[in-house]
Amino acid sequence: MYETAEKRERVILVGVSLADSDDAEQSLDELEELARTAGALCVGRVLQKREQMHPATYLGRGKTGELKDLIWETQADGIICDDELSPAQIGNLKDELGVKIMDRTLLILDIFAARASTSEGKIQVELAQLKYRQSRLTGLGTSLSRLGGGIGTRGPGEKKLEMDRRLIKGRISQLTRELKEVKRHRQLTRESRAKSRIPVIAIVGYTNAGKSTLLNALTGAGILAEDKLFATLDPTTRNLKLPGGQEVLLTDTVGFIRKLPHHLIEAFKSTLEEAKYADLLLHVVDASNPQMDQQMHVVYETLRELEASDKPVITAFNKKDRFEGEYAPRDFQAERTAFISAKTGEGVEELLACVEDVLREQKVEIEQIYPYSDAGKIQLIRKYGELEKEEYTQEGIYVRAYVPVDVYGKLTHDPSGGR
């Protein structure tokens, strides 16, 4: 029989540490996980300490020579650099090393191309790929040949690899128009949600923190949840009824990562902006990860870039089942914190109680007796608010509840009614 298994690319990871205090080693660890996700086999790594990246070859001349020897020793097919390379750096490294040259951006784009399933996701990925390749046609050269295969040649952008700049520019214009239409449709959806007055909660967090697992645990969404970076790419929205009876919409978002390529942030802005227009952010953190603090910092920096840093935040420290001892991480930027295991369901009730508390703070308390002829208002409270108490008396229906400000005006007989 013939062996038909796909040959895994053998790659060497390359990074530059610009300061003693940076996390270059941890960043390379994450790059290795990204490479594995893309199907590559990491056979070595090179890390150089420099004051700045070499403008021509990323690494210095001596380290480039060491890298060339390592490529020969390990029979590597290519290298993956931990930063975004310029076209000149790609071309010079290609001439010097004679193997495929890839960077972190190309690697992430490749993973996104493999994971996109909806038409919107495919448009966003192809647009990001083309913008990346547009400025690198010369530097990438034959490494993007369709005959080459492997990382960087997958996804909807593959058939465009040999286009010249003029054709790529035309395709970018077409995709931009399509994405504007998608954005318009998404905006209409948001406006429809706003009219329904149902609170929207966006689940945000570092990639592989457990966002999809939590969404599945809360709503039974049934979306893919794997122990991989960027296991899910396309956003999912589901209804959730809180213990107090209030309905909310939960929206999953694409995971954040350090050095998230600018092309992706631009292309996926309509998706990532779900966080910007949400009423509440549910920040899921992998509390078992040694890099937890750095990952939280990346999430908050990305939220600032998306202009979503003014939203109330509840942080769910996930993977509690992996905690050892009296471990109690903190997030001083969050209104509330909860310790959960999305996998086992432990702590989820406490998390929902936190959600109710924060949403309640955005509402007005109302305590009033309604005549039976106004019983329809009780339904309004049930739908948009939180009904704390309901009693049927001779005078009418006694109600104590928390309701949104705009609904409050429709429920009171006069400006002084209720309190």
C-alpha cells in the first residue's frame, strides 16, 4: 500500500528579544502552539537578544549563520519568525537561507483560513490575506507558489497567489464592498436587538481560554470547543434565560492573541465590534495558564483598540478544575469576578448571579400596585426586567422589580410613581 498521509512541514521558530524583561520565550512557546495548530512540526528554535530587530534580515549576521547551520542539521523546510517581517526581510532571508520564510502574521492568517466556515468569515480572511500579500509579492516570491503547499497557501486566497498587484487591488476593492454589506446587515441586527431591549453580553478573552465551552455550557449552543488556538472563528449568538427570569443574548467572539495582526483587526472589525456594542463583557480567563496576567493585559489592550474598554466587565477565571491549593487570582479592572469550570459546570451559578447583579445596577427599582386593567405591564416587566415580587391584592397587583430606564417610564402612572 502507498502512504497517503500529508507530510508535516518541519519548521524552526525564530525570535528577537529586545529587553531582558520581555516575554520572548513565552511568545515563542505560543508560536510553537500556533505552528502545531497549523499542522507543522517544530524541530528547533533560535532566539537572539538585540537592541532592535535587524532591518535587513531580522536577525544579526552571526545568528543568521547559526540558523543556516541549524536548518541543514534538522532538514527544516522553513522558518517562522515571531514578528511581522517586511518584504525586504523576507527576500533577504530567502536568499540567505534558501528555505520558505514565514512570520507570525502569515501563520495566524493560515489558521484563520482553515477555520473560517461562514461566508462572512471567508470574506474577512481572504481580505486580510490579500492585504498582507499585496505588499509582499516580491519578498514572498516562489514560496507562495501553489505547487509548494503547506502553511500560508491555504484558504480562499490560494487561487489569488500568482495575481499581480493590479488584480489583487481589484479583488480587495470587491471584498471591501462585500464586507461593507455584511457590516450593514450586522448593524441592522444590532439595531433590532436594541429595539428589543434584551441585554447583549459579549464573551471575550484570549484564544483557548474556554469561551466556546462556556457558551455551550450556558446555552447548549453545540459549537466546536477544542483545546486549540482559534478552534472557533465565526461568532455565535444564543439566547439565555437568567435564574431571575430575564432574557439576555450571549455572543461569542474570536479569541485575542498577542501581536494580533493589524490586517486581521481591520478585516474582522465588524465581528470584533460585537464587544463594542454589548451591554456587558464576560471576560473568560484561563486561570491555569502561567501566562494568565500577560494574556489578560493583551485582552484589555485589544478592547481599548476596539474602543470597548468603557464597558462593565465580569471576569470568569476558568478551568477551576485545574487549580491547585488556595489559588485566588484577581482582576482589578472587573466589576465582579467568579471562579468557574466551564467543562464541569462548577461555579456557573455564581457567575450567572454576578451577571444579574451587574445588569441590575444598570436598571431602576420599581415598587408599585397596578390595577388589574394594567396587567399587561407585568408582561413588560417579565420580558425586559427582573421581577422580584408579585402579589395579587384587592387593590391590584403589587410588584417589586428592576427594569431598564426606558421601560420604567412606560410602567409608572406619573413621574413620582414607584421608587
